[in-house]
Amino acid sequence: MALQMNYYDSLREKIIYNAYWRINPNHGIHGGKNEIIYTLEVFESADLAHAKNFKCIRGFSYTFVPDISTNAPNFIIQAYNHAKLHGYYESIDV
């Protein structure tokens, strides 16, 4: 799962259309039932995000209290849903 949404790169003064946003698969989410901390990283494309030695343009960290009820989605899905509710509401799932 990932998100797609435009991103303005202020360092290069450039809009990256349909940028690829994902939670880092190696160390982008941690925590437990009391708090989840996740890092949402932005890439120019999905190909660059999945390259062997990927390097993101920028990472953004957020926290939330997860739903731990029996039928709740896993923490990764909850993190993406949290992102979509808090600033990334214009994104689409990819």
C-alpha cells in the first residue's frame, strides 16, 4: 500500500506531480498499543521508492493511538488511514 499525491519540493522549487508516498518498509513504523509512530516518505516515483538503494526526497513523522479491537485493520493500514485524515486527504491509494 502507498499513496499518490502531488508534492512541492521547496529545495528544488519544483512540483512533483503524482509523487509516491509510502511508509518506510524497514524502519518507518514502530510503537505498540499505546502509540504508533510512523514515517511517511515521499519519492518522485514508485520505481525510485522500490529501487535497491532508495533515497526519499523527504520524510514526515506522525503519531496516533491505534485501534486494537478484534476487527481493527493492522497498524500499517491504520497509519495510512491516519495520514489520509491528517493532511493527505487528497491522496489516492496505490
